[in-house]
Amino acid sequence: MERREFLKNSALASSAFMVPSFVKAFENVAKKSLGFKKLVIVQLAGGNDGLNTIIPYRNDIYYKERPRLAIKKEDVLKISDDLGFHKNLGPLKNLYDQGYLSIINNVGYPNPNRSHFRSTDIWHTASNADEYLSTGWLGRYIDTYGKFPYTGIEVDDSLSLIMKGEKMNGIATQNAKTLFYTTNTPFFKKVLKTQEDEHLSEHNLGYLYKTMIEANSSATHIYNKSKTFKSSISYPSNAFGKQLKTTAEFINSNVESKVYYVTMGGFDTHYAQEGRQDKLLDIYSKSMEMFVKDLEQNDTFKDTLIVTFSEFGRRVKQNGSQGTDHGTANNLFIIGKNLKKQGFYNEQPNLADLDKNGDLKYKVDFRDIYATVLENWMEVDDEKILNKSFGKMDFI
Amino acid sequence: MDKKEIQHLYWRAGFGIGFEDLNKIKKKSRKTILKKLFSASEKSKDLAVDLSEYEKSLTDSFKKVKNKTTDQRRKEQKYLREKGIELNQAWIQKMATSEALLREKMTLFWANVFVCADNNTWSIQNYNNTLRKHALGNFGQFVKAISHEASMIRYLNNKQNKKGKPNENFARELMELFTLGAGNYTENDIKESARAFTGWNSKRNGEFIFSRKQHDFGNKTFFGKTGKFDGNDIIDIILEQKQCAKFICTKVYKYFVNPVIDEENLAEITDLFYKDYDIKKLMFHIFNSDWFYDENNIGVKIKSPIELLVGIHKVVPFKFKNYKQQVYLQKMMGQILLKPVNVAGWKGGKSWIDSNTLMFRLKLPSMLLNNAQISLIEKGDIEGTFEEFYQKRKGKGYLKVTVDWDHFEKNYSKSEEKDLKSTLLISKIDVDTDAMLANLQIDKLKDYCIQLMSIPEYQLC
């Protein structure tokens, strides 16, 4: 019998185990108040070079501005008359061929910021370029619609801004067991065991105890659920593959989380871009293919939407050290089973019309994508989460 | 003064007080204790990480600088980045060991008011020392001083602020974040004052330079006054607004007294501060007020990660073999010194706490002092290189620290368990946890120390 069931069934539960009633209330809340849909957000951190990812292989400007870095026509995995995938994105092309991929070009925001940190904050908080918010858009979703931190899991060791809400935050873990044992060290257990919730006040001390109890309960939930399922797929053996495997195990074991966030680093290719981006795209696409396969095998792919973004793209013109500098608008990938719009969502980037820094001009505000995902996929009020109204698109 | 009051004072004006020190002064009057606290912070001693290798290059000719190869530039950046980690460490060390407790605490406070970041470690060390120098001085001079700093001029784009092509970034943040707060000025005030700061620039050696060619000498209208104002005039006009005193006093009150404002107390200190903007007078008044020692103000603040780290250090000093691990701890708790999240700074308070940071903070004492294992896997670091990201990812490990338990033993040799408890915990203690503590089997005082540091109460000051 599972611990949850046991607790529910046993009349003696609270006295026998001295489980604080706060935790008990937490354990008994209705399971499926939020539906089945899951959202996985992947960030290619550092600024992926979108132009060498989805290649405008018939564009003269592209070849002129990147004499050293442009991907040769014959190396491109062509998918339309104008665009094709980087040679290491074969697995992603497989998803494309099955109709599981929608590519949105020219995604960005007005007055783009070229600092990694600032631009990442803007993407995480869904703010304007000149606005500083201290909560993330997934965090606000957790705050508004979730009841527990595990509504949102960041598959990492610490929590990013994207997962932070005003009153409730998501929880970060890439190893449910480690997290469980951290919150369950004998000493912490002792502290929690004796805790009676009537003493929890609204003051800071009460807040600390409440957070500690929530952390413990979330860690317990994630661990107890996820240990019932082990993925049988062999993912590429690298950090990102491992993170996606963990994510699949959470999803396939019915951990009651709604949103996931995974970062893959290393995309800041100011110099010697070629070999490095090749490797990164290889890791990304192979891992992603396995992830989708894993979900499909367990019939959860139909309920999962995967969004991959980068905080910005890179400059059209290559720099002097065989790399590219920070740019602006970029392509973004939507992966899912029943996409309304498969393949390319919109027109390719216009390399003839750049801003004064020589960067691409955005055509799609990333928050339109968020709003669409929130309303059409998560089925919640997007305005409540994004604090204002954004345009809707029709990829899902 | 009673013990609790002294502890409260030392946690707010510094990073806590040890048992021995507490015993030494516990019978003294408030006046004597405050006098000692303030006189110890009279002088300002600079942080001085050795950057001589970089300093040598400051006199290089323009041509030499221009002709640097990419390799040379990258090498220089790497040097400065590594020095940045050293500076982080040196600052922590200074907070933990300096006699000038109040000055150090104030410096940390101001660094989150006049928020600034710079990859050039040499400049940011100068900036940090400017914060330290003015930390207890005159607020008006302080604002002028930071406005002249190379790092600030870079950080808020005043380098790009030129006659005819103003860049408003500095003018906006000066008012929104440094002096008045949003909603207390007009967009026109920003436009006009940005013109007054045109031509404020810095030389490569960090010296301030007023570029007459780039300065807009025309008339500006700011807060209803018209004149050929420059940046200093603008700051003077800002200081004339009582809102400026109120804005700073609000920040001071939340940081040093209570995150929840008492309007009456705030009005009292605002009136005082508005008279001459003397920071030292303001702080003395606060620490000398009876309301400061009100029970509602004691032990109700959530320590920032840095306060937590430095506080532990004061009880049991530790030293990292690898500075980077120290920075890693700060990162996991959400506050890397010298790397503010954005120009608005750290929000503080409850925002320090989520499930992960709290568990990490609770585990910190045993990781630091008792060699507990931690996960050392770094997140996809944005600016790290591919190699850094994919090769240096270690799994679990231990912090490489030397712990000075002798210092602890010396300080607490005459103390009993209850003394240790009352020294380490100043907030109210949860009744259930208190009962649990009472039933703990205590073998060694140092184990008890780690246990006390591992309960939520220790997160408060």
C-alpha cells in the first residue's frame, strides 16, 4: 500500500505517526483539480544561434555575413525551399516529419536586451524590457492554480526566477531521492514531527515552518510517486539527457506536477562556435527524441507540450573569433502530439531588414506564445498570469 | 542594557555577537555600548585585493589598448573574473572579522541600494570602497560620489549619455531606485535631468571626467526650477524633496528595524534625516530609540544568505580552500555578493525563501561545519563555456573548508547549553521545537551548536 493510501485509510495515522495535521490536510487534497496537461519548458541558456540551427540556406546575405560560420548548403537537412535543419538535428527532423514540431520564427520582444541575465529575467517573468518583476510566469501559475510547490518542478538543484511566485514557489530537484533524504534527515524529521500547526503564525517564523513542511511534503510526494517508475529508454549519457529522463519519470509516474523547467547551458558561442554548437545541438536533439519516445511509450505524450526557447539569438554577422555575439529575435520550438500548425508557423527571418546593431527584428512577442499556451493548453486565464492581455496564436 | 537588547543591536548593526563579547558588555549602559559601536566604525579601511597586474596596464597608450589581440583580451577578462571571486571572498572575510561592524553592515546595505555590477573587478573594488567610505557619511555627498564612479557610469549607460542623444538610464534609476521611488517624479523630470548628466564619463584609469564637448549646457527645468543645471545641481534639487529622506528612511527602517513599517517611527526618523542627511546621526538615533528595542522588532527579520554565512562565521570561523565553493553556496541561496540580480537589487525578506533555499540554508551548518555531503552540480551556467559546463559537472562532494573549532571552544568554554541557545537564537522559539530541543541528548557543545543553527529559528535575526 502506498503511504498516501495508508495515511488516508488508517484511523490511527495521525496519532501513530504524529504526522502534523497540516501535513495530513495537504496529503488529502483532491488529486486532479488541474487536469492532465503538462508543460515542459526548456531553455537553451547562453543564446542559441538560431540562424545556424534552422538555416536559411538560400539566403545570400546569410552566406555573405558568415563567410566562415555559415553552414554549407550541402550539409543542411532541407525541409523547405528556403530552410533546413543543422546537420545534427536529424532526430528533431524526425519529430518534424511526424508532425510533432512547430517552429515559430522571429520570436522576441520590443527593445531587446542583450545581457544574458536581463534577457533571461525578461523571458522568465514575461515582463517588458524596462520592467523588473520578482515573480516568474510559471511561478505565478503555481501561485494562482497550484496548491503545492510540486505543481512546478525545475529539474535542477536550485530554483530559477521563472518558478517563483508571490506566495508559493515551485520546487527544484534533479534527484527525487536526494531531495527526499535532505528533507528527511533524522534531525529535520525530529523538528517536523513535533510540529503542531496551530502554532504556525503568519509571521516570518510561521512562514519558515510552513515552507519547511511544504518542502518535506513535496519531496515525499515526488519521491514516493516517482520511485514506482523507471524509464526503460536509454537516453544520451549527459546532463541534459539525464534531466529529460528524470522529467519523463516524473511525468510517467503521475507525479502531480503541471509545469517543468529544464535548462541546458553552453550556448554562448562567442568564439570557436562551430564544433561547440554542433555538439550541443546533437545533445539536444538526441535527448529530445528519446524524451518524446519515452512519453509516447507511456501514452503521456498526448498530454505533454514541450517549448524550447533561448534568451536571445545571435548576431547575423559572425565576429572576429569564429563565433557570434549576442543578438535578438530567435526561433522557438513547440513539440507536441496534436499541434494545430505543424512545421513552420510563420515566415523566415528577414536578413535584409536588421536593426541598427545588425540584429533581427522580432515579429512574434514571446508573451503571445505564453498566453496561447496558458489559455489553449493549460486552460487557465492567461491574463491573470501575465497581468495583461496578449495576442493569441493558433499552433495548439 | 539587557542581553537580549545587546544581541538585537549587534545583529542589526552587525552580524551577531559572541558569548564572551556579550558577557563583557552586558552590564554597560546603552550610551556606552553605542559609543563603542560607533567609534569602532569611525575609520574606513578599504578592501584591497591585489590587482597590480591589471593596474599596470592602466597607463598603456590608447594605441596599445586598441591593438590588443582577442587572446590578450580574453586573458585579461579571465584574470579579472578570477579576481572577482577573490574580491567576493575578501568582502565576506572583512564582514566576518572587521572591528568596524556597523560600517561593514552599512556597506552591505548600501550595496543593495546603489546597486551596481561590473565585470571589471578593479573598478568594482573601487566602487565598493566608495560605498564603505560614505556608508556613515552625508547622503548627498554619497549620491554624488557614486554618480562619479566608473562602474556606475558604465552600469547605467551614462557613457552613452551625450548632448543631443541623451541616454536616460542613469537619470531614471537615480530617481526610481536611489533617491525618490517610482511615482515621485515625472517623465519630463527624467528627460531634463538626463541632459544634466550628459558628458559625465570616466577615463580608462577610472578617474571621473567631465566632457565639455558632450555636455548639454542648455537650460533644464527640473522639479519646477529652471537653470543651466549639471548633475550635481540635480542631486541637490532631489535632496530638497522630503520624499527623498522618506524613501531612504523607509529602506533603512525595513533593513535595520522591521520589514513592517511603523508610520510614526518612520515619520520621526524622516524628519530627523531631512534636516542634514547625516547617515551616522540617523543610525545613532534609531539604535538609541526605545522603540528599536521593542519586542516586536527582535528576531523578526529573515537573514539574507550573506548575513547567514557571515553570522555562522562569527560563531565558528571557517576558511575555504577553493573560493569558488563559497560563491557556489551563495548562488544556491540566491545571493552572490557583487552580482546583484538586477538594478533593483535583491528583494529580501520572504523572497529569500523557497523549498530549496530553505532546505539548503537549514543544511548549511552541517555542510560547512560537519562535513555533510552536498550536491555540487552547477546549473547550466549562462556565461560558462561549453567545456566548463560539460566537463566540470561534479556529482556529490564535500566542501573543502577548514573549521576553526578552537575559536568556538575558547569563546564558549565557560558557557552552558542554555547560554549557547540564547546566544544563537534570538527570535521567539516555536513551542514544539523548544520542547524537542529540551529533550535532545547533548554530548558535545559543538554538535548542539550545529543543531541550533539547523532549525528555522536560526534563519531569523
